[in-house]
Amino acid sequence: MLTGGAPRPRLRLALVNDYEVVVRGLAQMLERFEDLEIVELDSNTDVAQFVDVALYDTLAQSQGDGSDVATLVANPDVRHVVVYSWNLDHALQRRTLDAGVSGYVSKGLSADELADAIRQVADGDVVEAGPDPVDEEIDGPDEGDWPGRDEGLTARESEVLALITQGLSNQDIAQRTHLSINSVKTYIRHAYRKIGVDSRSKAVLWGIDHGFRPDTVRVRRP
């Protein structure tokens, strides 16, 4: 930690998710913090330059104990990895941290709290989220962005619809998101009503037309 009121050096960040709209939304959340320098937005690409922290958003991706995070941890250009998720299962958090991740934080955090967690990790601390929420059917963050937000979809509904568009079954979605099968069905029902479809095939076509297929892009920011 820096003491005596000395300005802290800027922290170099990479924001990682399969969807460009998600990483751009994270950038909008964090760019007001002068000590956080966002140097890369990565969707389905490896972090390609040195960063102090890679922030991995789990929306419609494998969870913190998956291969995507393992690749980030093994990347020599990534000093620390922070997983940003609403899946706060204690065992999942422990597996993720034991695999070399430096922070596991909740999507319920405000932008200020998220920035503080990133700073703590950069200072060498291990940051772990609190216990599971009582209600697993949380809608996700108030800030940031995700596919379908303009159509009224919550972040959780967007995630489930994205996984449907990727071809996952309801059981696969439940395993990926750590939701019960009944919660998955509830999110599907709500999403279908909002986008005006009545079948899985129509939902997939709607998702393809509205940006629900994963992107492959690296955006380097000056």
C-alpha cells in the first residue's frame, strides 16, 4: 500500500468476456477512475500486452473454475486475475481461488466497490466475495451492459438467452450458471415474453439477429 498521500501508480486492466458489448459496458463503469487504465477489451482473444489485472466477466461464459480462467492465470502478461460473477457458491469460489485467481467478486458491487477490489488485488491481497445470496434468481448488476438490455432483458435473462443461442440445453445452462433448472425455466419464460417469441427455435433466430452470438475482438485502448 502507498502511504503519506502519495499518488498510486495507474493500474493496467484488461476486461474479458465473450461479448464485446459486455466488456464495453465494464469499461464505461470503470473509466472514471483515474488510477485504472483500461488497455484492452478482449472477446474470445488472449490478453496480448502486460496488465496488472484481467477482469473476467462470467456472463454466458464458463465459470471461474473453467478453462478460460485457467488460460488467463497461465498468461505471463497477466499479473492478477479477478473473476466478476453473481455465482457466489462458496465451493466454486474456493476452487477458483485455489487455481490461482487473485479475486472473486460479486456483480452486486457498485463501481466504486469493484474498483476498490481491483486495487486490493493489485496490492497483493486475495479478495473473496461474501456468502451466497438468499435468492438465486438475482437479476445481476445495475451498471454495465449486456446483449438485449435495450429490449428490456435483465442481465440474467440475457445470459440464459445467450446460452440458448449458443445451443445449450436447459440442463447445460443450469450447470453453467449454477442455477436450478426451475430458475432457468423462469428466466426463459420471462425472456421469451419480452422478445415476443414462443419457441426455442424462434428464440435462437432472434438471438442471432440481436447480437447474442459470441464475438471475437481485441480492442486496444490508448
